[in-house]
Amino acid sequence: MSRDNYELVMGLEVHSELSTKTKIFCSCPTEFGGDPNTHTCPICMAMPGTLPVLNEKVVEYAVKAGLATNCEISRNSKNDRKNYFYPDLPKSYQISQFDKPLCEHGYIEIEDDEGNPKKVRITRIHIEEDAGKLNHSDFGGESLVDLNRAGVPLIEIVSEPDLRSSGEVDRYLKKLKSILEYIEVSDCKMQEGSFRADVNVSVRKKGASEYGTRTEMKNMNSFRAITRAIEYEADRQVDVLEDGGKIEQETLRWDDVSGKTFSMRDKEDAQDYRYFPEPDLVAIRLSQEYIDNIKANLPEMPESRRERYITDFNLTEKEARLLTASKYLSNIFEGAEKICGNAKAVANWLLSDISRILNEKEMEPSDIPFTAEHLAKLVELIEKGTISSAIGKKVVTELFENPKDPEEIIKEKGWIQISDEGAIKEVVEKIIAANPQSVADYKAGKDKAIGFLVGQAMKETKGKANPQMLNKMFIEELK
Amino acid sequence: MDITSLTVHELMEKLEKKEINSVEITKAYVDRINDKEKDVKAFVTTTCDDAMKRAKEIDNKKENGEKLSPYAGIPIGIKDNMCTKGVRTTCSSKMLENFISPYDATVVEKLNDEQIISLGKLNMDEFAMGASTEYSYFKKTANPWNLNTVPGGSSGGSAAAVAAELVPWALGSDTGGSIRQPASFCGVVGLKPTYGLVSRYGLVAFASSLDQIGPITKDVRDAAMLLNIIAGHDERDTTSYEAPKKDYVKALKNDVKGLKIGIPKEYFGEGINPEVKAKLEEAIETYKKLGAEVEEFSLDIATYALATYYIIACAEASSNLGRFDGIRYGYRTENFSNLKELYRNSRSEGFGPEVKRRIILGTYVLSSGYYDAYYKKAQQVRTLVKKEFDRAFEKYDVLLTPTSPTVAFEIGTRSNNPLEMYLADICTVSLNIAGLPGISIPCGVNSEGMPIGMQLIGNKFEEEKILNAAYTFEQEYKFRDKYKPDLCKK
């Protein structure tokens, strides 16, 4: 396979919506959704004569993000206009930052494909405003403009071309997302578009010192899509080069349905954004005290939580790392642990069944519908023997569908564990009678056969029998 | 009593003494508009009915003993680039022919707070780009002193309306001379405040770093009063200046003894009409006689101000006017089959030639490959201009120059020659570049009886000094007693 002779080189531009209550230049709400054009005012609709006023929270959040990613914070910064025409951009320019971003020269640490620590350099983080949205369907070929999102604050986080595999990109993005969640500056909801990544991809022969020509891929709205898009694009570029062709520098749109990238615009349309300093806003000047104060008040970061989980809760390094990868997971863990005191059991549930369901449903930890209290209650019910772990699994599934007190769930569903000796004995006798071969195996010294018999009994009782009691009773009966 | 010939402070005295009421004042102006507007063509939109209604309300309130602002019931005219809720704001452009703003500009709110009554929206060069008001989409305003000449621009409607006594005072806006030059052409007083003194919120932007709203009035005291009303920090405009409020009327001391006046000689050189120069020299003698210390000096960077101005102003305009795209409001072409055509045709059909010229210029100077040579260089020169003015104000209290190299020119003589039109701004643009305040007051008329304007330039936020210097000259020279346009001889 020719890919083996090539090295992938990637840099990312991540746009993350900041979770300030109001927009970046006016006091409209940033809330997602709402009827079209209801979260708007003359300023974010770009009525003639209106002027922007910079939301100080946006600067604070961006500085937080910069500090959490080891950036230098610029004490003298400014806004610039990026000019282009599009119906979702009401002023015909986006207020962004060009040559003096708020944050520069940072890095975050990830693991490479071999599991070794690796620093990915962050070139810059700057603040800018989001555009509105166009609704293309349902209106007889017309497009309608919704400006609810226009003016929602964004930070753009630009990395150096330090990433070498789709796995690294995936870990970089998840780490970045986790950091932004921890410092509570962004909800990072990919489906709602509040966390979006553009990937610059190029390939070069292994050992080459110069970068190849890069393409920029847009429109990937899940981690899975990003991985697929990178693999597709890397293969495509290698094929082009192997066939003696040349890579065109262009912007590509990923189509998740066909699993292919498409060219977004031709070269003739190469945009000249005519950046220039925004004359309607004064320069952003930050005092050292202001920056120091934000630094001193940054919340606990994942690394620190990880250490704590290992020492305080005896979790393995891997468990601690997985739990702290998401602030939401970590918060549920801490909340449930505090109530039930069984860190190991809480961690197990979160990292096995709950993570599996999240994966299957393509949900993120922030989408978990139930609370830490619910999870703690589940652990307690199992500890007390009210339900078995097998029923516990069913409760978890149910919690995703219909989040409420697990005690109520098991009552409603009739899942309370059978711990009555008479009833258990009845089942055990039935299973022994029906499985003579396993009984013979057990008597011949195959201890494992007991497990099979217990399993059959659990099946018979739809998981409600107390497994410890079953185990004990089979052993007694077969003595 | 000839109401419309009175200044605002004279009207206020009579209101205070109850010799007159708001309905009488407003009625006099409405009658005057009905009589003379057809000759002057100063208004884009008149709101006479509404003005009469408000005048009645105010008189009723006064009769009921309500305590109102001393300005309550005084009429005004507003340049048509300041947003007024409910009354269209056109910027004299086809693009905004039927545009009604959903909100009031900050200055309009301030007028409303004082219960000052708007008589309507005044004509201007389209989007304030021009020096003759000939680039209005709707009409060419005439200069009341000679109806065949231009009133100057871009606030030509405002200056002509004040000169023709169609309004007692007016608001204009000044990006490169658009208040001072028409004031000079029309023989009235025009003040461009320091950049940041008056909120720009609701002023439809031409060039954001240069635009400033200011008064156009019959005399200096009225200008000081109107500045009192409109000046002040606005949290909706972060470029507006936070400072304690001043009473500019108190600055009018009628005394210039010991005032240091600098005369930048570059403003009196080539291109200045000899009659203009002669009147300015007389004015300088007057100041000397009144006890001011006058000295000539060199401000040579000023010769680069015009080029710098046209680069910066056009660059900002090209971006500011992008929002007029036919999507949300304003003119939209009927002739399109895709988005590009919608943009291209709406903007091609909706903007006039001068606006298009400046958008193209501005787009060019910001383009990659040209940015450093034009926009960046212009910003560097801008810094030098500021520094040179800073140095001048270390020595002088005010600077004195002509407002315009010529008197009002005939309609149609320059409108097809953009470069010659741009030269009309040569004395005024450097103040906008440096953010300084300037006032234009009449200092005489030429052999044909056309007014000549003198510009007094102050240091940043030193409006008091130029207002006092202007007031002192005005009291000595008594222009209003000596000269009047025929249109106002009753």
C-alpha cells in the first residue's frame, strides 16, 4: 500500500462558540434555537448607523482559553474587519482579529499513536463573531436568512501543522474540547455547531523536509466524520501524487453521506478579505493584573483531577484518564461518588455500559440525560442486593430513555431481585433437571459448568434472581 | 416680528418671556418652508404636520404648568443620514429611498429629550460623499445667496436651510469638511467637534474613523448651545469620549487678548482665491486689533492630508457600505437570477456614480498587494499629521485658515470632475485626519456678494477656545447685520 511511504501532516482551525449569555457586540441572547430572527436587534441585523460594543465577557473567556492552552496573552490587541459578501453576514464584514490576536504561542499535550506524550503547538486564539444561517428548503427555491446566530461569540483556535495521523487529530480535538468544557467557556456541542473543526491536510514522502500542498476540509460535524474525512483525503492525495499528479490548494467540503470531499470554490473565486482595523471599536488593552486574576481563578484542569482520582479513589491511570477526558463525565463521577462512596463501581458504570451507550447513540457525555444522583442510587441498589448487576445494565439503558429514580424504574418494571430461598431453589432444581450434561461436567470436576448453570437460571428469571444465592445453591444441590 | 430671522437664543428669550409660543414659531417655519423650499430644495422629507402637532402639545404642557426643557418647542432640521424612528432616513440615495429606521440615533434621542421639534430631513450628497450636494439622488439643493450656485456639501441641505431661514438650526455631519465647507458657502456657522465628542450611534457610517456630527447655526452662540445638547459619552459608541459635561456657552467671553493664533502658511498658498485670501487677511488684522498674538508658521505635512484622507475615507466606506446588499432592507433589483446578480445589480442600480467611485477606490486600496502601499502608508501619514498638529498646539491656542479655497461654485461646473470636487476639501480634511475640532464662520463676502468662510482649528476637546475666538470675531465683525441673502430680505 502506497500510503505507507507517505506521512500525513495536518493543522487544525477550530471554531468554538463561547457560552456567554449575550452576543459579542450587542445584548441579544446567544441561546441556541428560537424562532428565526427572534434573537436579534438593530445591531446584529446590521441596520444602518448601528455600532458594535465589545462584550467584556468574550475577552475574559478567550483569555481563559488562552491560559488553559499555555498561550501568551497579548496585552495590546485589536479587532479587524474581514470583508466578504454572503447573505448570512449582515454587515458584509465579520469582526474578527487579524494581526494582533488575543492569545499566541500555546500548546496542548496529547498522546501520539504509540502512546507517548506529544505537544501540539497552538499558533493563536482570536475572538470573532459567528454568522447567521440560511434555510434553503421549503420555500419554493428561495433561501431565508435567520440571524439568531449572527454575533454569537466564537474563538478560533489555530494549531501548527503538528498532527500526523487521524488518531492524533481525534485526540487533539477531544482534549481541546475537554479543556474548553473544564474552563466553562464553551458547551462544545458538535451537533449544534458550537464546536467546529476545519482540517488542513497535506501528505509528503516519509523523510521529506518540506510540506506538501495542503487542502482545507470543512463541514465535518462529528469526530467520526473528521476521522473518515482525513483518511479519505489522505488516500486521495497519495493517489494523485502516485499517479504523477499535483495537489491543488483548495477548500473542500466533506459529504458524510457519500463519504467524499468536494471542491467548494474554484480558484477564480479566491477570496481577498481586505482585512483592516475595525474603526468602530477601540483597541483591547489588558492589564497584567487582569490576566493574572483570570489565571489565579482558572478551575481545576483534567490533569489535576486525574492525579486526584488515582491517589484518592485508587482508580487506575487509564480509568482516571478516561473519566477526566470529559468534564461532564468527571462531574457525574464526582457527584455520584460523593453520594454512594463507591468510586470503583461508579467508574465502572461510567466507563463500561454508559460509555458504550454514548458511543452507540453517537452522544457526547454532555448529553447524558440522567444525574449523578440517579447513578449513585443505581450503585446503592446493587450493593444492597435489591437488584443484580444484570438488572443494573437494564436500568442504565432505561435511564437513557426515561431518566428518573432507578428505584422507581425497577418497581415499575418489576425488576426487584428474587432473593427468596424457596423461589430460588425451585429455579435451581428446574435448571438441573434440564441440563444433565452440565451437571455431569460439574461432577466430573469442571467447575466452570456452574457458571453456565447460573447463567441459565438468570435467563429463566429474566435476570432477577440473586446471582450469589444461585451460585451457592447450585453448589449445595450438586454436592 | 420676523420670527424666522431670529437666532435660537433670541427665540428662547422670547419663549421664556412668553412673548411667543412654540406653535407660532413652528408655524412661521412651516410657512417659510411652503414659500421657499421650492427654490432652495433643502429637504428630502418634511414633517411639518407632525411638527405642528408636537408644538401644540408642548404649548399645552407649558400652559398646564409643566416644567419643560428651555429648548422645548424650538424646531430643527436633521441631515438625512441620522436615523429617525418612523421617518425615512435616505442618505439621499436610491438605495435607502424608502428606508425607515427602527430606532433613533443618539443625537436624535437627545433632541427629543429636550423636546426640540424636527421639521424634517435635509438633503445631502449621497451617503455624505461630495462637496456640493449635487450627488443627491433626489434633488440639487441651491445656495440661498445665489440659486445658481451650490450650497457646498455634503451637509448642503442643512447649511442652505439655515441660511434660507427654513430651519433655525440644523445638524450636519462632517467626514472631511461636510459641515464647515457648506457653512462657509452659505454664510452660516458650522462646527465639527473633536472626534469622539458626539456619539455616532445612528449616524449612517461613511468613514467611521472620521465621521462626526455637529451643529450648523446662524451664529456662534447657537452652535455652542446645540453642542451642549448633543455632546457626551454614549455607551453604544465605544469611540465616544468619556468626560465631564461642559457648558460651551460659558466659553463665549468676547475676549481674545493674549490668544495665540497660528497661521499655517500652506493654507494660504497656491489655489486659494485672491478674494478669499484678502478677506482672511482682514480677519487676521481684526484679531490682532482685538489683542490676539498672531504668528505664521509651517504645517507642511498638511499638503499630504488630502491624499491620505481619500485613501482612508474610501477604504472605510467600501466596507461600511457593504451592508447595502439588497438582502435585508433598502433597494433590491428586480433583475436577478442568482445571488451574484442580486448583489451586483442591486448595488449597481442603487448607488450613484460618486458612491460607486469611492467604493471601488476603497476596495482597491485594501486589496492584497496594495494594502501596504496605500492604506498602511496612509495610516502612517495620518500619525505624522497628528504629531505635527500636536507640535503646533504646543505653541498656539487656535489655528486660522480659510474654510475653502473658493466661494460657492456654479451648479454643474464640477460634478463631472471628481478631482476638482475633491479639492474643495483641501482646507478641511486634515482636521478629520487628526480628529481635531474646527469651526467655520463667515468673515465677509466677495465682489459678487458670496460669503467667505474662516476656519478656526482647536486642539482635541478644546472646543471652548475656537468657540470663543469665533464668537469674539463675530461680535466685532457683525456679519449677520451686514449681509443677508436676497431670499431673506423681507
